Amino acid sequence: MQNRFVSPTERGQVTIPKEIRQKLRITPTTKLRVYVENNKVVLEPVTSLEVLLKDLVAEAKDKGYTRREIEQEIEAVRERLFRELYGDQA
């Protein structure tokens, strides 16, 4: 893909060129993570949890897991992550 140059507005906003938005499937509802890396501004689309979960469930079903096994594993991981993030407050 060819380099494109954009300029920020007075409020710091930039427009992502259409060809880039299309290639990355960025829509007005897409969440973007913004950070600085090696003195560069980086914008990355963030996959919604729902899309990620659907992909994981489909893969688990393809590998022969039952719905009950998938639900049990999701619950176990959720509980572990909440404990790691919030301690015993969860």
C-alpha cells in the first residue's frame, strides 16, 4: 500500500484514508487503540470481545468440544482473570 500523508486538525484529529479503512474494515463503530511506539503514533483496530469469542467458540466446536465444555472453560477463565485483575473484590 502506498504511503499517504494526512494533517491533524486544530483538535488533533486525523482522517484515516478510505483505502486503509476499507482494508482494515474500520467503520464508525470500530474501536481503535492509540499508543506511541518508537516515537510513532500507532492506531490499531481492536477486535470486539463478541467477535473474538465467536471465533474461539467456532474453533472449539471444530475441535470437538461440546457446548457445556466450552461454557465451563469460558467461566473458569473468566473467574481466573477477574481474580488476577481485581483480587478477591470480584
